[in-house]
Amino acid sequence: MTKANDQPAEPPSVTSAERGRSSRAKLLAAAVELIPEVGWNAVTTRLVAARAQVRPGLVHYHFDSLEALLRAAVESTLTEVLDGPLDAMKAAEDPVEGVMATLRSVNAYSGDDPASILFAEAYLAATRDPELHATMSRVLLDVRSAITAWLTGHGTPHAEAVAELLCAFFDGVVLHRALIPVPDPESYTEPLRRLLTAPDAREDTR
């Protein structure tokens, strides 16, 4: 008789390394699904294992702890989600169009979708978990640095400060969208143009 938690038979050609990679990927995917569904603190080893359809012991085989699994899930998802808008920005020919392309990409997130909720849960958890805090900070700082470099290459004045404002702006648009109506992305075109093409204040005072 087959038990409910038995794994499906695998072809003999599947190596142990491949099985390990598959199990790890399933655990990460399960964690990504569960965090927004039940909340960060309600995710358990058994819940993750059941969703991934693997033995509970595999959680601690592949990760040092449940917390380590959750951190890894957040890091991989955060990186993946941020790569899209960043790539959209870099593909544009000028700062205004680049930021608008990013804003249109971010418009795919409603604020109460699974990815947005996952990050909201992770932001809160990071206030109590120094390792998660460090991981998320590194990913976000990498994105901000990439935006700063891109703006600098296009001659945007005060590129570092502008990059920080833009990151907060993108974040805020998604967070607000979960609670209140947010204008269409195109309505931001002129304000963004003023921000991104304003003359350097130091030149004005000469």
C-alpha cells in the first residue's frame, strides 16, 4: 500500500545530486507560496514539507534551519522580482523612459498579490532577524547601486540621491496600491521628467 507522503518513483537515471537539487527547489517554492498564505511566523517545517511533497527531515538536510530556508526563499524571490524592473530600466535609452518602463513593470503588482505580501512579511521579519535584515539590505543596495550607475551614465544630476528616491517611490507605489487608489503610471511622466532632467543646483548658483 502506498503511503500519502511516499515520493513518486524516479527513473534509475536520476542521480542523487539531481534529486537533491529537485528537493531543494521544491522546498524553496513551497516556502515562497506559504509565507504570503499563512504568514511568516505560521510557516512550519511540516507545512513546507507537505507542500513540497517531501519528507520533513529534508528541510533540515538542505538548510541549517527553517529560518534559513525562509531567508533563502526571500532572497531568491526578491532578486528575481527586482531583476525585471531593473532590466526594463537599463534597456531604455534615457532616464525618463527608463524609469517609466520600470514603473510600468512594477504596475503588475497589486500590493495584495502573493509577491507583495511575501515582501511585506519579510520586511517585518527582518526587523527581528539580523541575518534576514543583512540579506535583504544587500539585495536592495545592489539594486540601488545599479540604478545609481545607470543614472550617472546618463548624466542625471545627484544620481545617488535620485536612485534612493526612485527606490522608495517604486516601493511606495506598490504598498499604497494595496490600500488606496494609485494613479496610472503615465501620470507620473512629467514629475519624473523634472526630477531626472533638472539642472545641477551648483551650476545655478555660479
